[in-house]
Amino acid sequence: MNEENYLVFDQYLQGELSDADKINFEKELIQNQELAAAFASFQQVNEQLEVKFGLEKERNAFVETLKAVSKDHFKEPKKKVVQFKPWMYMAAASVALLFGVYVFNSNSHPAFEDYNQYENAYFTERADADVKAKQLETAFNAKKYEEAIPLFEVVLKQKNTVELQYYYGVALLETNKIKEADLIFNDIKSGNSIYKNKAIWSLALSKLKQKEYAACKSILLTIPQDYENYEQVEKLLKKLD
């Protein structure tokens, strides 16, 4: 490829290049170390944007920003820009990085991952020889939630306690089985067990994970101040204001 618009990086990552252009671009990556290094930097920033936001409108805005910058800094005769220079690759990566910083600062909503800390669970008693319960305890505490879910389903058939239900709901929430998790948390919320407020907090986290910030705040406001982790409730409420 002798001529390229620096948006080819984004087009390649989004699968928008033709098969021939894709093959040529990949060959040039192998042959041109400067191009490969610049593409790697661009790809890293692009992945950070996707992890942080994951929304189509943000990516579209990002692409539009790149186009705007290209119009300001590069002339486009006959619908193509001048030949790629190494500094142009770095400029493209810099634009991506600067835009990422801008979006981060303008969308500083709290993240689910900042609040989903759970204490270790203990599903076995001293004299308990239940192998499945021990396996479940180990998997859950190691945050291996996909592995823990089928174990929960086995153990719950043997002893269906509110404690097990609550932690089962946590595992479901962590693996994005949100509807199933919410059903469990709402059921616990309707009772009077010691897990009632934990369940309400988890319902709030469920809304936070779905970026439903108003709903998250409404649920948080129903948690009483004597909840053992109320400082986390206050912290999240401040972030949502």
C-alpha cells in the first residue's frame, strides 16, 4: 500500500477494509517496523476506549474527531492524503490518546468494578465433609464465578439457605446473568434475613453495571444507615451526584 489515510488503522480494526486491502496492510505491517509500532500504539489506545466505554456513539465520535483533525492538518487531494510518514502515525495515535482523555474526563461515571468487592464466603462447617460445598467455596473465593455457578446449583438442592442464594446471585451478576441475579436479590430483599441489605446493595450494583445511574441511586437511597457497609453506599451516592 503506497498511500493510506491514517483512518486505515480504525478501518482495519473495525473490519471495514476489503480483503485485498487487509492483506496488503498486514504485509506492510510485517515489512515496516515503524508502521507496526504505530499501529500497535493505536490499537492499544483503541482497546482502552472500548473497555472503558464500549458504546457505539463514543466510537463514532472518536472517528469523527479523527476526520476533523485530518482536515485541519492534512490536505486531501483526490480523496487521498499524502503518503504516510512516521510522524503521521504517531499523530494519529496521539489524537486517539487525547480523545480518550477527553472522553474519560467528560464521562466520569462510577464503574461497577470499583464497588464489586465481596468478603470471602464459607459454605462448609468444621465437621462438614461435603466435597461440592468445599469446591464451591474455593471457586467463589477465587472469583471463578463461571465455575462456581453449577456448583451452587448442586449445593442449593442439598441446603437452600439465604446465604447460598445471595452468593449465587453475586456469581450470576458477575457473569452478566443479570435478570437471574436480580430475581434472587429481589426475593431476598422481600424477606427479613441478615442478607436483606446486602441484596439491596447488589441490586444497586446491578443497575450500576448496566449504566442505569438514576435507578442505581434510587435503590441506594433505600438502604438504611445501619447497613454494615454504608460507607460504600455514601461513596457511591457522592459519585452519582
